[in-house]
Amino acid sequence: MGCWRVSLACVTALWSLTISAGLEQQAPSGQSQQNLDQIYQSLPQTDLSSDRVAPVAHVPQPAPGFARAHVADNPLVPDARPVGEKTCIACHQLETSHFTHTLHALGLHVANRSDPRIPVCEACHGAGSQHAGNPQAKGLIIGYTKNSGTTIEVQTKTCITCHAGGPRDHWVNSVHQLNGLSCSDCHNPMSKFSTEGLMAKASINDTCAQCHTDIRQQFNRRSHMPLPEGQMSCDDCHNPHGASTNTGNPLLNGPLLKTNTVNETCYQCHAEKRGPWLWEHPPVRESCLNCHSPHGSNQASLLVAPVPVLCQQCHAANNHSGALQTRQNIGTGANPEAQVMGRACLTCHANIHGSNAPSGPRFHQ
């Protein structure tokens, strides 16, 4: 009985194969092509051919910024063809290990899984076919170092292709642009050195200090902005990508402020000095820098000079006894003067930034 069942199963299988073979012989060429397409779709995707793209199911759509990524344009090799990330990894394994955990890597990989046409490495470095054939030649790939063979203009243009707008609106004719800086002088998208901004150093302040060493030293003075303590950073006041005060002349450009004027920048934190005042102090209205050094000073309250010397740069000794107040007038000097004691002029003129008192034109209250 068992042998009969086995024989019946074998006959049934042979009959099915015969019927299937006959149907395949009678199937039109379109159906065969459809089966071939199904086989291609079941195979893993490679970078060796772009004639067939396997659809990827259940993959989230890329973020809008990365979804618009495309192969960068390298004017030195206009005929180069994309080779794909796998070809780049074959040689640049060290760079890949550094790049893996960066923001660009995460975003571009998600976008590439959603749409294989979106490049990863070549989104910034351009098509790599000629570079792969001759790796030692400079300029065949967009590089971001001083000796890469790629001009500063091409480097910044490639970055701004995706990062245009917003804080970068005033990059053209800014101080940094006119002095030949590239994006890679401040940013390193290939490694995660900083917690934000893909900076070239561990923080924004350290990155700025690479060039602005004189400003960094001012923060070591006894009265300074709380930047060394980590309570603020350079970009709280400055926009390194340019400012609306740009004039096109590097000798007249503003100090890359985030606002239109120095006072507006200071008022972001010192709103109590904004006013409006019934009695305004003209040098205060003109610019806070008339009296204060914004980064650091050896005088109290970031003043550019000690009072009353600071006040006497504009005010003569009218209505006061004596003439110019000097060091000899302090309490331990040869001729002590009451006007120099305590807070000097500020002892009486306390509301020096402005006053709303009806009887306060001299800023007494």
C-alpha cells in the first residue's frame, strides 16, 4: 500500500512538470520578460549597472534636504561618471570609518536607501570614474584641502548647493569670503569632532580661535564675556557666513554681526539698556562700543578706559571743581578729589545709559 502511494506521487509530479513545460513553450515572449524582471528585482542591488533599479519597499522617504542631493559638478572633469559609494570605500576605508557617524552620512544613507539614484560620497566630491582610474592626479575629484587641486570657489559652491539661504545669504562679499576662506576651514563633515555644526574643532569657540587669536586673548582679561565659562559662543553675536552690513569693501565691512547694528546685537541680552528713554545719552544711542570693549577689558564692566578718564574723553570739567582728573586725584594720590572716589562719575550719574526721570537730564536718576 505504501509503495502504491509513492508511485502515485511520482506520477503526479511528472505530469505537473510536463504540463509546466508545455505552458512555458506556449507562453508569449512578454510573459518571459516579466519573469525575467521579477528575477532581477529579487537580486540585491549593485553599483555596477544602472539599467535596472530594484524597488525598495517599506523604506522611509528621505529628508527634504538630502532628497535633493545629486552628483556634484566638477568643472575640471565634466565627462566623469558616477561610480557609487562601494567603489569609494574600496580605497578610502579610513575616511569611511570617520564619516559613518556624521550627520551627512546618516542623512545621505537614508536618502540612498529610499532612492538609489541619490549619491553619498559623490554628492560632495563629484563623479569619481576618472579619479578611480588615476587616484594620484589632483583635481579629478572635488577635494576640500589646500593642496587638493580644487579651487576655493568650487569648494564653497558645492557646499552652498545644499546649504544655500538662511545664515548663508550674505556669504558673497563677506570678510571671510573675500579673504579666501573655504567651508572646510571651519567645518569638517567627514568626522564628528564637535557635538553640533560639524566644526573643525571641538567647539565653535575653538574653531574661531584658530584665526582670531587676538580676540581669544581678550577673554582672558579680568572683565570679559562669559565665553570661557561656556555660557555663550561666538555665534551668539556673530554670523561667520556673512552679515547684512557687508559693503563689498573688506576695509569697510561690518564685524559679521547677526543683527544690523552693534546696539541691536547687545540688546539681545541687555534689553534693560534699550530704552526708550526720556533723556538719551548720545554716545550710548550711537554705539555701545564707544564705551565698552565687547570681548574683554581690564576695566570694570568691559569699559575701554577707567572712569572718569572715559567720561572726560567727551566731557570737560565744566560745573565741576578742578580740571582733568588724573591718578593724582585718587584717595591715595597727592591731591585726592571727591569726583574720583567710589565709582567716580557714576557715583552721581548712575543711569548713564538713559533716564526716564523728569528731573534727570544729567542722568542722576
